Amino acid sequence: MNKAPGGTPDAKKRAMSQMNAQDFVRGVWLELRRVTWPTREEWISATVLTVVLVVAIGLFTFGADQLFGWIFSLVHPPVQP
């Protein structure tokens, strides 16, 4: 039986995937070196903004739930036994 030069196809695939993994890691590392990381002030302001927005959306959701609960109780009063 004739074999293709360079070993079995499975060995070739493994070698290619290993090479691609190394290239991938190298590319990721190079890309991370080019990233412009935020300053401490930018990081703090983004964190504060996130917390404020989460609290505001939570309060809005709570208020809307209370309002719709009240409206629903007007439309469909609780049944007394």
C-alpha cells in the first residue's frame, strides 16, 4: 500500500492543528499587547456608571411592578371567602 509522503493524514492533521494553536496563541498575545487599557479613573467611572444604571433599572422595574399590580387589583379584585 502506498503512503502519502509526510506520514499519515491523521498525523498531518494533528501537526497542523498544533501549529494553528501555536499561531493562535501567538496572535492573541500580540493583539493583547496592542490593546489600549483604560486608566484607573476611566475604570472607576465606568464601574460607578454601571452600578448606578443597575440600581435605576431595578427601581424602575420595582415601580412598574407595583403600578401594574395595583392596576390589576382594580380590574380584578381579590375574591373574599
